Amino acid sequence: MVSKVNTVAFQGIEARPVDVQVMIAPGKMHFSIVGLPDKAVAESRERVQAALHASGLSLPHKRITVNLAPADLPKEGSHYDLPIALGLMAGLGAIPSDVLNDYVVLGELSLDGSLANIVGALPAAIGANARGKGLICPASSGGEAAWADRDMDILSPPSLIALANHFRGTQILSRPLPAISQLTDTLPDMADIKGQETAKRALEIAAAGGHNLLMAGPPGSGKSMLAARLPGILPDLTPGELLEVSMVSSIAGELADGKLTNRRPFRAPHHSATMAAMVGGGVKARPGEVSLAHNGVLFLDEFPEFSPQVLDSLRQPLEAGETTIARANHRITYPSRIQLIAAMNPCRCGMAGEPGHTCKRGDRCATDYQARISGPLLDRIDLRVDVPAVSAMDMIGKTVSESSEEVAKRVLKAQRIQQNRFEEMDADCRLNAHASASLAEVIAVTDLGGEQLLRDAAESMKFSARAYHRILKVGRTIADLDGVATIGRIHLAEAIAYRTAGERLAIAA
Ligand SMILES: Nc1ncnc2c1ncn2[C@@H]1O[C@H](COP(=O)(O)OP(=O)(O)OP(=O)(O)O)[C@@H](O)[C@H]1O
Ligand SMILES: [Mg+2]
């Protein structure tokens, strides 16, 4: 007799249906798992056997074959333990077999029969709901799975015995509640930054339109400080974005206690990050930093210190909003719509462009350092600002800067204008920076003066086609911050000024 249990295999953030078929046949005692299992799945055998034993059930002296179908889909991870165990229990008559049809099952078993945390409960729950089924997952993942749908049937038992008792009707498991983590830590405030008005303005524009930003300046001028203040001026995630972001975190196993958070992701990987850490992949396919920063910010401090290959691997995600990784026999895609914020010193000694300073190695100090960033990558960065050193003298005094709260209000207002505009146009877009080239031309209505300025600038500065569209989009954001419908000369002039790199970046540009 064959018993069947529904489970899933993850491909990117998608949960593909997998059938666990368990056959108990007469013959010499034998237990095998087939259907392209990886090491963790193959080891399932030992955990299942021990967990069943701990739950008072021993395996019969028969031939047990477990098939994971479809056989050509690779199966990774430890979440196949529970479906295999339930399939066996149904085959042995320990639980009714018909009830399992209504559920998608996933969970890792401990040797004592308790259920351990797994990755991917949220995408699995969303997948199960779309197939009209309920979900069985470990207790620790219940809070996360409950977000998939309010009315969905979810069982999140702490152990195999608790689940068996539920099916036998001797113990009732209640539905888990959607869990959200209330982050109480206060974010750093813009008011801490003295001076640096240009950089602050660029940060506000970047936040409002989702544009990429590069800050260049000498050590200690406040670049890292500015970047750390970006999360404080960005609006919270919308419910739709929250689910997208959490699906990636869930697959990466980054949801603490199965709780979701509506704070926008802010990822700041160290410059020693490898390609696999940055874009994903590796032995066990996991989303990389670009995907964990989906719908949020990827901050790369000390930009040229990253390996040039790692930096160039960002080109595809920055343009397409998703990352595709080729695996041995298939490819997987993770969403990665990110806003890139980068900070760098202009040269190795850090002081190029400072009044009165000459680098020991002359111009080569800056050229060699900046050459680590490729032209195409730089072309994708709309806003580039110089962050000059502030003297200690400027620090002394009582000038009060604007707080993050004030700036956040303007950013939110500008974002609402953009969302309304895209909704009216029925465009699948949230911020100006994400608009396609054709959409950018539609939304960027310029006045006569603006058009003339664009013409002049295009002629004298020889913009690339990408640069032209990106300038239009930044101009649109600046006009949105002003709350005006037509982009004027003044808005475009500011956009062009950010595009043409500051003096310190002249070499790289
Ligand atoms: N504009 C500023 N207002 C107030 N404090 C500042 C400012 N700029 C720098 N500081 C002080 O200097 C310290 C260093 O700033 P930060 O780490 O942001 O510099 P950085 O530009 O990232 O330097 P590096 O290039 O070395 O990484 C801050 O912690 C802060 O104390
Ligand atoms: Mg720094």
C-alpha cells in the first residue's frame, strides 16, 4: 500500500509541489529514500526512525521505500522529515490517511520526536493556500506561516506526538497567530549630522525616489554616518512588500522566532563579501545580500575595497530587479529590487581633492583606486556627491539640524505622489527609479526651459542613453519633492549636477 503526503521543494522563493510516496511492502527490512535527495534529505532516515521510536512507534520488519516525486526536481533541506514520518504513520495505521490530503507538510524532526525550526514556512504556506490546502509546520514557524492567509488551516505542533493526538482527536491544536516583531530600538537621527547640506539633500532625494547614491569624501567626513540615517527617513514596508521581503528572509532562515518586521531592509555587508554572499548561491542555494535587501537598501561602505567581480555581479540585479543564479542542473531566481548606497574615499590615502593636499603617488593614487569601480556600474548610480571634510570648528556651535522625522514626512509625501501617479497609469511600479525607459519619458513632463537645458547638457556632456533616462527620473523625483507636476529647469539642473560626478570622482567618471 502506498500513502501520499504533500510537501514542497524550494526553487528561489517559489514552493514547488512535491509528493512524498511511502510504500511498506513485504520483504527483508530495508529503508531507502529515492527521488534526487541531497545529503540532508538522505539523513532523514535516521531522524525519522529515532523520532518514531521516541513517539512509541517502531518500524515494521518490512521493506520501506520513500519516493520524492517528481524525481527530477532536486530536493534540498531537512523539512522532508515530517512528511516522511507522517507517510509512514499513515501506512502503519497510526493516523488516519485521508486527513493528510488536505495539508502541505514540512518540518524537521529531532531524535526525541520534537519538531525543529525550518526555513521557508511562509512561501510554503502561500503556495499551499494557492493550492487550496492547509499547512502543517513546526510550532516555531507557525507565527510566520499564519501571515499567508487569515482563513487558512494551519497546524503547528511542537512534536510528532502532539500532531498524532490532534488527528486522533485526543488533543486539539489551535491555529497560530501571525507574529510581528516590534522593533523598539531607535534609529540614528539626521539631526546628529552637522553641515553636509548637499549630501543630506542627495540622501533625501535618493530616499524619495529610490535612486542609487554614491558618496565620496575623505576619512571622517560622515559618509557612513549619513548612510546609517537612511532607514530613519524611509517609510515602512507596505503589506504587499512586507510579504515579499519576508519570503526572502524566510528562505534565508533570517526571520527571528518566525516573526515578521515591517521595517525596510538595510543590509551593509563587509567588503570582504564573496560573490555567493552578495548575489546568492553556494553549495546550498541561499539568497544573497542583494536579495535580502529586496525592497530596501544595500549599503556598500568602502565601495572600491569590494572585489571588482563582486561589484560587477550587481549590474544585473540593479537593472532587472531580480537575480538569476545558475545551479548544476537548474536555475533559480530571487527578487532583488534594491536601492544601492555606496560610500568611498576618493583615493587610497583618502585625501585626494582636499585643498592643499597632494597624494604621495600623485594622480595614480586616485586613478588606480577609482578604476576598481567599472564604468557600467557607475553608470547605474544616479546621484553622486562629494562629502567634504568638516572641520572641528564647524562642529562647535549650536546650529540645530533638521530631524529625521521632518525629512521622513517630505519623503513619504513625495512617495505618495509617485504611487498615485503610477496607480492612475496602471503601471506596475512604486518609485520613479524603478520606471522603465518608456515609462520615464511619459512621467517626466518637462517645461520649455527644462527641455532646452537637457538638450544643451546632452550635447556638451555626451550622456549615455541610460544616463538620459536616469536624469529624467531624478528630475521627476526632485519635482515630486517640490509637489509640482511639470519638471522645471531648476529640477533638471539639480539632477544633472548630481549625475556629473563631483570633482573627486572626475577620474572614475
Ligand atoms: N557632519 C558631521 N557631523 C557630526 N559628526 C560628524 C560629522 N562628520 C563626521 N562626524 C564624526 O566623525 C565620525 C566618523 O564619521 P564617519 O564614520 O561617518 O566617517 P566616514 O566618512 O565614513 O569615514 P571613512 O571614510 O573613514 O569611512 C562620526 O562618528 C562622528 O563622530
Ligand atoms: Mg565610513
